[in-house]
Amino acid sequence: MTDSPGLSRAEAAAAKRRRLTAAAAAVLHEKGVERTSIADIAQVAEVPVGNVYYYFKTKDELVEAALAEHTGQLEVLTGRLDLLPDPRERLKGLVAAWVEQRETAARYGCPTGTLAMEVDKRPPGGLDESAARVIRRLLDWAAEQFRQLDAPDPHGQAVTLVGAYQGMSLLANALRDPEIMTREGDRLRRWLDTMPAD
């Protein structure tokens, strides 16, 4: 992809950085951190390899960018769900969004969960904390929905929900069976229907 001729130098640089960030998120999800090279990301972003170093000095910086991309995607999703008036429907909408990604999950697993598992193998205090921040955002958002439902132990309920998602993603991926996501998504929606109404 070439930069649009009508863009200023700063706009073209920002567009290139966005392409690299999106490419990093996609390639790292598909190939994993250790098997992904900077050249792989450059190729998907359609950016010359040498230009990558202008934006990101190391592969770890690209992993950070991928995690920021996951955060952005989560914020878009939860922002859309926040438009729904009922917290139960927001949570069910979250489950529906997970199930919509069942083919991808069966092929590669959860984008954030698999990345968190990989970076956890490194010394603590770096990328592992960045991955944890993404997951904490999801937990905090889900806990707020359970709080609005007056559910007992909202944080615990959020951990149960997100843990179920991680489990069904892992099983769908390990067994290459996207329908695990469908069946378990239905089970989660039924569970959410048992939550007491306000």
C-alpha cells in the first residue's frame, strides 16, 4: 500500500505507523512472538523493512504496539456495547462478539490471551505487564456490568466470564473446533440470563 499523495509528511508517517501496528497485531497473533520477524510485519504492512526501524527500534516495541492495538479494539467493542441500555445485554453482546470470532480463535486462539502466555515466558516487568493491562481492562469493564446488575461479587463474576472465554478459545484452538465457541457462548448467555434483574 502506498501512501496517498495528498497526505502531509506527518500524516503519511502516522498512516504508516498505524499500518505497522495493525500488521504487528495480526502477524503476532497468527505466528507468535518468537516465529515473527520484523520483515514479516513489514511485508504485511507493505512498508520497506528498513523503514520499520524509524517507528519501532525492536521487536518488543512492535509487541507493545500490538498490545496497544488490542486495547484499541477492546475499547471500540466496549464503547459500542456501552450504547446498549441494559448491562445484561452488554455482557451478552460481548459473548456474541467472542463467538463471531470463532474461526479465528479455532485457528490461532485469543489474540491477547495467546500473546500474554508467550510474553509471560520472559523476565517479569515488561511485556507481561502490558498484556495484563489489556486483560484487566476487560475484567474491569465486565465487573462494572455485573455491578450494575447488582450481582454478588462482580469482580469474581467478571473473572468467571473472561476465564470461560479464555478456556473456550483455548479448547477451540487446541481441537481446531470453532463450534466449541458457539456451544460455550450459548451456555454463557444462558448463565447471564440467570443473573437477577435490577
